[in-house]
Amino acid sequence: MTSAPFFGDLAPITYQGPESRDPLAYRWYDKNRVVLGKRMEDHLRFAACYWHSFCWPGGDPFGGETFLRPWMHMADPMEAARAKADAAFEMFQLLDIPFFTFHDLDAAPEGATLAESTDNLKAITELFHRKMEETNVRLLWGTANLFSHRRYMAGAATNPDPEVFVYAAGQVRAALEATHALGGANYVLWGGREGYETLLNTDLKRELDQMGRFLSLVAEHKHKIGFKGPLLIEPKPREPTKHQYDFDVATVYGFLERYDLLADVKVNIEQNHAILAGHSFQHEVGLAYALGIFGSLDMNRGDGLLGWDTDQFPNDIGEMIIVFHEILKNGGLGTGGLNFDAKIRRQSIDPVDLLHGHAGGMDSSARALLNAAAMLEDRALEAPLADRYAGWDSAEARAILAGDVSLATLADRALANGAGPQPNSGGQERLENIVNRYV
């Protein structure tokens, strides 16, 4: 049985062009518009997340629920899960969004035992499958919540109790198999509590080895069941722990290299997490491509005045243009996408506010994509970059990088050159002005 429409009689949101004044219309997101040889929908691969949109009650450390969603007050947990799914797929259709993402415990209630939780997830997976066939909405990725329950207060894979490690393995198997059954393009592992508060009670090497083994087990099972998508780690420097083992892209790369996981695991990067790590979003995206571990993006933004993860919908066109320029010049998102790991504000209590948040994020992303594509076609940044490194294209410089020249030979060459080379300007201000012309 399908519940009553959560969003009332609202019509689906459509593209109406830049001149539209309809607050629930796409002004820039024209999904069938071809940009650099690819449909806009295929460039952006938008996804709505289940947890912030349909599981967060609007609480904060100083106050409780503000949203009063009907499925949060049903006596039967499975009835509530089905009502929540009805509302979710109703929103997906109104937005015409192609993908969604979920945690296992967002979708289905936790039971008294792991077996009961797994059965609940299987039942909701079957419901998702039917709804996906009816709506043509696809799954970008699934994941398991290994951080909310008190059993995980000292971590999941890194827990000092091996029985917690075992339980987490059972939970991940169920979530990975559900993701596979639904045709998910990726599987995410966010180490929410894989970290520590103090070294007084933490064996760092032991915990890192445990985490490496856990990821290896997940990779082995992925191949066993025939899941083709990559596993994704989501870097975050802190929250909820003070020191998290997946601090940033560079830290994750070192971890994957040490435990021989580079063939199976990539990164899911979030803007707000990049800022918490002391980086820019562009830096983390660019570094992931440079290291060959780019997987997907969580599209949100943080608040520059606050030092925690605010998970707001993205709307900084200037920042997003630079990020999309990185994505386009590196060949696109691949199996990844743009997942709105974002929540409406605590005071935005009307269901329609969910639509405004997502539609605004989609439109802002589309506008940034168009401007980044124009910047790439004009080679506005590519040409100056090529000029700056042109010296490394010479035969002599290529020989250095190829390992054909010794340190002594280079030193003798430097001595023979006398006064030495003179520096050239980096021209940062000129390049920043160029970017601003495309905003």
C-alpha cells in the first residue's frame, strides 16, 4: 500500500530557462542539453541522499525534533520504512533526479539481532527494486552505518573488541549485497568512528592493521559476488572522533598503498570535509585525480564562520566552476556522481523546503558546469598552465624525469650555467581574474 503524497499536489520540477521566475523551476539544469559531447544529466549524475532528507529529524545539540515527519512516529518500524520510501521516491520523481544513495539503517530499521536487521534490509531492498523499476531512478551507492549504535563507540573495524569487528563484517556484507542487488554503481565505507580521542588508550598500528584487513575482506567479497563498482572511502579529518584515520585524500592514498588496496578502493570527496581538513574542495578533487583514486563527490558546503560539518546545499558558483573544471579536464566522474549529502536548515520545516534545497543545488551545479565547460573550451587556464611548464617538454627535461640523467650530471650542468635561471611570474592575480569572467 502506498501512503498519501508527502509533497501534496506539487508538479514535477522542469527546465524553464534562465529568464524563469518560478522558484521551483530549473533555470540552468537542462538534462538533455549536450555539453562537450555529453548530456548534462550524464555529466552531473545527481543523487539525493536518504539520510539527511528523510531520517534527520531537525535536531541539534540544544534542541530536538523540528520536522515532525509522519514516518518518524509510526508504531511499526517496517510500516514507517515503507512510508519513508514512498516519500523518498515521490521526491526523486518531482526533482527528476537520476540517482539516490542510502545507509542500510536509513532504509530499514535495526532489529534485535543482526539476522533480523538483515531480513528487514532485504525486504526494503525488494521494495526499492520495485520502485526503481517504476521510476527509472538508479542507485549511485549504498553503505552501512557503522557509527551510530553504541557498539561502535570505539570504532567498527578498529574496535579493540574483535566481536565488534565481526558484527561490522556481517552488516557490511548485507549492505554490499543489497547494493549489488539494486545495481549500485559504487559502495561507500565512511569510517565514522575509525579514529581515536587519545593515545593513552589507543594502539595505532594495531588499529590501522585491523582497518586494512577489514577493507581487504570487503574487496574480496566484492569480487566473490561479482560487484563491478569501486569501493569508496570518504575522507574526513575529525567529527565524531578527534583524530580520524581517513583524514584527507593524501592520508587515504597512503593507507591504500600500505595495504595494497589501490586496485579496488577510491575516494568519495566532500566539500565540507575538505574544509575541515584545512584544504580547498579543488585541492582534494585535483589531488585525487593526480593520484588516480578519484571516485565520487558529496556536493555540499560548509559555513566559513563555523568549525563543524554543517552540510548545507551547494551554491558557491565561483568555487564550483573551478572544481568542475578539474572534473572535465580529467575526463569526468566515471562511475561516481554528485550526491547531495546536504540537509535543509533546522527551521526549514515544510516538505517543499526539501525540493528548494535540491533544486537549488542542481541548478547551481549545472550553471557551474556550463561555465567550466566554456572555460575549458577557451583554454583559459589550460594555455597559461601549459606555458608555465613548457620547459619540461624539452628533450633534456624529459630525460631527467625518465631517469636517464644522474645527479652529478645535473650538478655539473648547473655549475656550467653560471648565474643560474631567473624566476618567472606565476601570474595568480591574472588567472583569478580570468576565472571571475566566467562566474
